[in-house]
Amino acid sequence: MMARAGSGKTYYISNDFTKTENVLFITFTNQNVENIRREIYKRFKNKPPNNYRIVTFSSFLYSWIIRPLEPLLPFNQSIESDGVDLITEPPLPSIKLANNYRVQNPLYESVDKLGHYLNKNNNQYFNSRMSKLIIKHLNKNKKTINRNIEERLVGLVDTIYIDEFQDYKGDDFKIINLLLRLESIRVTAVGDFYQHSVAPSFETSQYPYKKNKLDVTEEEFIDSFPKSKIEVDTDTLISSRRVTEDMCRLITDKLGIDIYSSNERKGKLKFISELKELKELLYDKNCTKLVFSNSSKFPYKPAINWSYSKGDTYSKTLVILTGNLENLLDQSFSLEKSNLSQSTLNKLYVALTRSNNETYICTKKTYDKYNLSKI
């Protein structure tokens, strides 16, 4: 289900299931787990049924698939793992030395060895390689999910909701794709294509958001799903409950992203060029300053990076543009000529969709001019 920022993805999945269904929610972070739990408690007035579970993706992979099916892993040794290593990065094939010289890493084990996936120091699976382990050794068929995995899931749940699908890449997304093809379980994934590659990730693969090193469009992404297996809904969650009408119009016109507003507030959208007005916003503690990077060093608080604001809602924001977006507000601005990467476009989209009321925008040139005026 393709969504837009602030369209109520969490609300939708928390209110879509019936009391009689056994439901599993899979989401990316612990914060999202709490968000879903909060919505369910709100729906059932603090007396929710006992037929649902909310887990992070890492917990799902380990507790629901890998740990129960460890006896099926082809490593010719008994395995009794002790959880997931969320901190340690697995060894890479080579180590980079001075002058870009690389040598073979003696700690690296190839993909056919258990040590490629399991940290032998703590007997825990590397978080970033669990999906790879499943794809390589438990589910080699790319088009259908392994019978053992499916039978196990069918015995436990009727419905699966996958939250924020755009945060999954590489082998993680391949797992999502396999779940969506399940015929005996109702599976719904919700996410915003234009928020992909915004959240930090250990996953180096850019699949499915790049093809032959080129960014795919939302249309190409949708077309990549087999229509006979997966139904793509592009209408239900296209209206934002958070973003005001004027901002939705700006995003559609300037960024080429179709988004509509169901926010009943008129709100305020203003482009700041006067230094006096900019100063008032910079010193306003109720106004969140959204900057491209290095928010911890930004002298005016509160401040947060565009990408780190993903998932947040504010009443009043000041979005400070980067140098290559100086003419975003001009009639002459063209997305095609701006040379914006998809990643930067997505981060800007995130920043522009954080406020449910007042949004102010200023260029880097205006901000720099204000700082010079203080000297």
C-alpha cells in the first residue's frame, strides 16, 4: 500500500484487523513498535485483545524463522544460537590500509560458512546478515517462500502487517517480497516510496530502489511487483492528515510528488527573506529548525537533520535549504535541471512534511546573510 507522509499509516494498520484475527505486526524500529501499540490501545480504549503481536524485523527473522529452523541449516554442525548481535558489524573480505591498499581479512568467512552469519564471540547472529542467511540457506527459491517457513507462519497468524516497507533494502526487502506473495496469510505492507534511503542502514545494497546504478521511479517500483501475486493500492493513503494544503501543492509542483491534504487547518506556509523575521524564527524555541546535516552543531535550537526528523510531527518548522536548492522557490526551478539525487529529494520531502501547521522556508543564502550581519 503506497502512502504519503502523515497519511496515517500506523492508524490504518492498527484499525484494519478484526478482533478474531491472529495478527502479527512487523516494523523496523522499537519506536515504531511503541507507536503501533499506542494506536491499538487507543482503538480498544486500553483493553486490547490478546490476539496480536508487534515485533521488530530483526526479532521476526530470528524468533519466527531462524531459531526454530536452525536444524535445517546446512552447516553440518549443531547450532544453538543466543540471539541477535545488533551492534557488531560483520567482518568484510578485505581490510583497507594506507594508500588504499587492501589485504585479505583473516576473520572473514565466506557465505557457505556459519561464521559468515554468526558472531562466534557471542554466539549471536549478525543483524545485517540474517535475511541473507534465510535467502541463501533456507529459502533458495526467489519466487515462493519455503514450505517450512510458510507452514510455521500459517500455524501462528492469519494476518501480517509490515510497517514502513521503504526502510527495507537488499535481502531484507527480498524477505518482504516473499511474505507479500503468501496466499494462505493476508499480508499488507504500508510505506512511502519517497522516504526510502532516508533512515540510516547497515544495508549496502540499494535494491529495489536502484537498477543498473540508476534510481528507479515510483512507477517503476510499483511495476516491479507481479500483478497476479501482489495488489498495489495507490489511493487509500495518498492524502496527508498532517501536511497542509499549501505545502502539498508546493511538493506536487516543485518535487513532482503527488500528495493531497486532509488536514482541516489552513496552516501557514511562508518563504523568509527578511533578516529580522528570520532572526525571530531562529531564536523561537517553539520552532524546530530543520537542516540538511550537522544539527548538533547548529547554533539555534531546537534543530534536527532533515533525515532524522522522519516520523516526527511539529507544529512550527523552519526549513533551511541547501546551496543547490537556492532557486527552489523560483518559477524557473526545474527538478530535471537541479541534479538532485533521489536521496536528497527524499530528505527534502521529509523535511517539508513535518509540520501540521506552520512551515517557514529560507534559502542558505538568506541564512548566511543573516550570520554575516551579526559580525
